[in-house]
Amino acid sequence: MSLEVTANIDVLVEGPIMEYPWDREITRTLHLAPTGQPNWFITCIHGLPANSWENLGPLNNWDIYISSTVEYHLVVDGQEEGSGSYSVSEDPPMTNLPPIVIATAYSLLEDPELLNETYGLGPQGWVLGQDDLFASLIIAFDENGFQTDGIKFEYKVDENPWSKHPIKEDPLMAEATRLFSEINQARETISNFIDGTPLPVDPPDIGVGYPAFGVYNSTIPSQGLGSYVQFRANATDVDDKSFTSPMGFYYVVDKASSTRVLIVDPWVKLWLLKEDFQLLKNNSEIAQNYGLPTSFKEGLFSRTRIASALKENGMIPFHHWELLGKHYNLSIAWPGQNLDSLLKNQSEGGFEPHVIILSNLRFGLNITDDPGFWNWDLNDIEVDDQTMQRVLINYTKQHHAGFLATRGTLSDWVVWLGPESNEHYKVGARGHVGNSVEDLDILDEKTVAAMLGMPQLALWEYLRDQVAQALALNPPTELVGLAVGSLPMQIPFVPLNSSLDATTIGADHSILEGVSLPFDLPTPSVYNEFGFSSYTQIGWQLAMARHIAYDAWAKSNKTLPLAEETINRFTQLAENVTDRLISVGNSLRIRDSLVWALERIYCSIISGSISGTSFNATFDFHELNLPQPKTIAQNIDFTRLLQLLPVKLIACSENYTAGIVTHDKYWDENGYRSVYFSVEPEACDEAVAETLLKNAVNWTTHWEYQNVTTLLGDCVRVPNDLADAFQNAIDSIPGDVVSSDSIVLVEEGQTIVEINAATAGTIYLLVAHPTCDKVNVTLMSGNCEVQNATIIAEGLTQVTIQAHEEGILEVSISADPDASINPAYIAVIPEFPSFLILPLFMMATLLAVIVYRKKCLKKTWNK
């Protein structure tokens, strides 16, 4: 891309009788340089002389005229794409504007896509190897020209001071330099020409032009592993006005590592925008004063608006990926369609990662139909008729890649401004958590939550939405319904001031190897601004046992005074970027969730009743002025969860507000390993964060298929030894299995087994419960007694029932669970002839709703 320039300079000296003409034509081809704005390139036609002096000499009868005209042609790939011309006017107004200076990655010349990826303010993937030099392209222009040595370049490593670094004129500048030199030579020739005429006075001073445009380069030396580099340029013009370019940035990583880690992290770019806010603001104002084209300025104004919102309301900690870069080859990407190209094989130009990390992807704003700058919900990003979430899931399973997610990636907030779906505005990345019962699938994972081993999180979202819709469509309760629909179940900015420690199950986990227990993961910027150590996410506890959830709800409630400012910041940012569609007033729903709603909805669901595929739950929202509890019934296919094995909580904070959760799908040939951090270790600059992230990458990359599980009844997944114990128990009991079935246990509900006994005798009930330590069996009705319930193997309970006469026998099964939803498998074996028994299985909670409500509240206060 170039500009072919022809400049004509004409001089006329008029005196008594005689005229003395002179002219000069200068032709040059100027190469264009990228400006850091998509589709915009720049070069400069230097200022040409245009002056007139009249009535010179003792008799006022001499005149001098100097004029210049320019023609230019834009040539792209050898084809002329445009042309223009102008005449140079005399005495243009002196505005004394500051200069504009830009420093970008030199690779931008060969890879224009960097403008979209890093704004040209960093190399591809925001990373360089430890042996790599970083070449920067520096562009500066000013209306009057620069001082000698007025262009400077500097960089700094980590938190060290800025260091000046030499620059040199770039080859792109060669023709422009020649043009400028020839123009100055022409000025000198004009002076000599005028001096050679019989002018009776000293000739006027034509002057010397200053370089008003410069293209330079500078190369930063290679840096050590585990460091990060910032760079910028400065320019000072002849009027002694200075300007500094927006800062650029990159991490130094181990490019030689055989392990490649793809990090999906929008916060690197956002942090840089926040840091560059004042410089971007200055740049926008200068661009306006220079009269640059509107479409060029729009890009600057857009960045400035984002930076302004972040500076005022953002909570943008620095992400220390340089610590992970000590050990692995990294590529850092924005959550967009470009991820698809990075998943390609290296032979096809892709990155082909071994591990994928989703870094705090908490925003999912869907104010427009197309995913915008603030929508990081991978379920909203389409690529080749698939969502990016599905593409990442498929890649992970096909390559057995590691899968990590941190803090707000499970954010779910949706604001309901009306009962219709087009009036529901997504603020959080709800698609990562799930929206429907189809998202409960543990085999064919459809969400990030499912990939983390917690597909049941979608159940809470679905049921909350169903009760909200039922209320919103009824005019007397519409406002309550809108409030209920706007209650988030995942809250990613709850203050954390306590340490994490290993759990019993996590004490020997390799992710905690080399970590001094207990440990802290402080976020320096958060502490400096808000006075607490860091943030954690509340909501992942919905997939855990009830004592974990209740403790977390109670503790997070107490953090509300500390969380007030962060909640306001979050909603103010949403308000700014949605033009007040999402207002600060909506933050009341976040407060409601922390104070009472999370606990209330959790209690309602785990106390629900299940009968076949029918799920019934009663919700009490009297805080929202709902006079009577609302009961809903939904058909839910729980078979999607029957192969669910519990995740492992390997580390947690006091009261379970923060945790590290691991999931190993070792039992599936398309399996993988995943880790969820409810905190943000990448925002911590201490060695413990480096160790945890490194260990997590190592652990997830060592997945192995293990044929150590089987399916009971082709539906409930259990360890092989539990299946063997189940069969051995059947073989040891006199009698035949008359019926068997899969069931689902919710934490505070009960599953009822009904048996139609045609005669008196002994009945054995076997219950395989792989996700909970034990089950409790209680007689509900019938002339019988439960003689004993004995754990005969880990995850297997044998119940002996004595029927005294024929009739319907009812026993309830309840669980002491390690997870909120527990699959189980049961078999009934009577000692008397099987043809006399017609077993019927019905699953229902018999306790009244009010009893459950009292039970939940009692447990809450006890906790």
C-alpha cells in the first residue's frame, strides 16, 4: 500500500519590465504505515512553501510569489484505488497542537489481525518467548514538526523503572525522508534563485521545514521467563509540546514447552485500556482537533469510552500469567470467534492447546442481537453453526485436554424488566451455567458447569425461572415474578478475608503439592482499593452437600457491608455500557440473593418431592411481598444425572465461601479432567498462585481412561467394586429379585418405595448409593417393621423388612449426601414366592411443605 505523490513548486519574481520564473517537480512513492486503528494507514506529505511578498524595493515595484500544488494517487496491491490534489495555502493558522505518537508491535505490518486481537499494543497472544526480541513500530506526526531527537521510546520490565531505548528511522520512512530533504533543498534553491535576480533588496527568508512525520523502530532485548514488559513512545514538537503514546504490553513465556495453554481472558486487554485511559482520552481530543476523519476517530472514542467506564467503575486486577508462563507456552485470547482458529492443529496454523483456561468470564451482556464487547458468554458466540461453548467442549473431549475455569466464569445474572423473554436482559454468562433441563446432561456436556462436573447447577436456574415466569404472567404478582427472575444464583464478587485449607479428600491431591497449608490468594489491587484480601464466588456450593451450602450462605450474608461497594461498581459498569438499561437499582436483587434468596431457593429445591419425572417444590418469597408460597410442578428427566459422580472439593475456606473443585471423567473414553477455582489465582502475584496453577495444568494433562466403573440397570454409574458387592448381596439373599429401578435422592426430601405384599414374610431391600456415605430407611405405613438397615459395603445398604400381613408397605429412603442430587439404585428381594409380590416404585416427599420450611430454617440458624 503506497501513495504516489507529485509536488510542484513554482516561483515568480516580478520587477520593472522583467519577470523571473522558476519551477520544480518532485515525485515520490510514500509507503503507508498502520495507525493502530483497523483499516487505517498513514503517511505524510510534508509542508510545502507558499508565500508572497509584494511592493518590495525602494520604489515598491518588486513582487515575489511562491506557490505549491500536490497530486496523489493511492495504490493498493498495484491497483490505483483513489486520487486527489490540493494547493498549499499561504499562512495557515498556527494551532500549536501537541503531536500524536503511536507505538505498536512491528508484526502488525504482516499481521493486521493484531489490531482486533491486541489493538496492535502487544504481540500475537500477548506473549513472547524468552529468547525473542520485541520489535516496535513508532509513528509520530505534528502540524509544525518535531524537535531534533524529539521522538523517544522506552520500556520497563515488571515493576522496574522505565528505561529509554534507542530508535532508528524505519525503512517505511525512507521515501518520506527523501521527499522532505528534496523540499528543503528546493527551499534553498528558491533562496538562491531569488538572490540571483536583480532584486534591489535582501531576499526574504524562505526558512527550513521541520520533519512533521516520522516512522521509526526500536527493539526491546529478550527478557527472562516469568516477566512482563510494558512499552511506550514519546514525542516533543518544535513548540515544546509533548505527548505519550498509549502503553503496550506482553508476557514472556516458555515457547519451548511441550505443553500449550490457551487462556481465554478479556481482562488483559481491559486492564491495558484502564491503564491507558488518560492517554486514550488525550489522543481522542487531539484527533478531534486535528480534524481527522470521523470513522478514524470513532475507534479512538470507543476505546476511550470503555477505558473511562473501567477507570470509574471497573474492578480490574492485573493477571499474572507470567507466573504460569515460566513453565508453559501460553496464548491469551479474547472470548470470540478467533478461538476456533486457535484450536486448529499446529500444522494448520493453530495453537492446538493441551489445556484451556477460562479466566473470570463473568459478563454476558446481550443487549443487542449480536455478541458485543461485553458479552463473553461462549454460548452466544456462533461459529460454523455451533456455539463456541460447544466447540470448546468438543475439543476438550476429543483431545482429553485440561479444562480450568476461575471465579466469575459461572456468573448467571439476568435482569427481568418484563414477563416476556425479549424483556429479559442477560448480564452474567448464564449460558455457562445452563438454562434448561437439557443442560443437566453429564454424558453429553452442554455447559461449562457440566464440564466442571456440576451440571446440576442448571436445575436451580431452570426452577427459579419457572416460578418467576408463573408469577410474572399473573398481573397481581407480576412485580414479584420480575424480582424473582432477577435473583442471581451465582455471585462472583463476594469479599474473602480467610485462608483456604485442604479438605480431607484433598489432603494428598497433586494440585496442592508444594503448597504450605493453609494458604492465602490475595489480590493486591483489591486489597489496596477495598481493604479485603480478594474475591470469591458464591453459588458453586449449590452442587455440594447441604452443610457446605448453608455455611456458605450464612457467611456470605455477613459480608454484605463489605460487598456493597463492589456490587454498586458492578451494576454501575453495567449501567454505563447499556445506556442505563441495566440500572443501579437492579443491584437490589444481588443483595437479596446474598441476604436470603440463595438459601431460600436452595432449601426449597432440596426439599422438593419427586414422583417419577414430576418434581414439585414450594417457594416462599414473603420478603418480596408474596403473601402465599408458590408451588410449581415440573417434569424433569432425572435420568440425565444418573451417571453423575461427585466432584471433589479439595480445598476450601472457613465456612466454604471459597473452594477448589476438581472433576475427573476417568470412566468415559471421551473423558478429561477439569478444575474450578472460586477465586482468581491469576490475580495473585505470590508463589502459591503459581504453584496452584502449575499443578492444576499438570494434573489435568495426565488424564487416563480407567475401566473401573459400570452401570447398574444400564443407568446408574457405580464403581466396579460396588457393582460386585451389589451382585454378591443379591446372590447371598434367599429369594429372587422381583424388581429393580433407579431413583434420585434430593437432600432434605424422601423417596418412597411402595411394595404390594400378598402375604407375610421377609423382604430385603438393597440400595446402592454411590454419591453419599449412607442412607436412612424409615417405615411410613403398612403392617410391617424395618428390622435393620446395615451398610454392608461402601455405598451399599441392605434393609430387612418384616411384613406381618399382605398389603401396601411404604418405606422412605433419605440420604446423608456429599452432593445436592444423588442417584441411587434399588432392588427388592422377598423370601416368599416372587409371584405374590407386585412392587410399585413411587418417589415422593411425604413431609408437608411447612415442616420442610421449619426444618430448613432450623438448620440455618444452627449453622
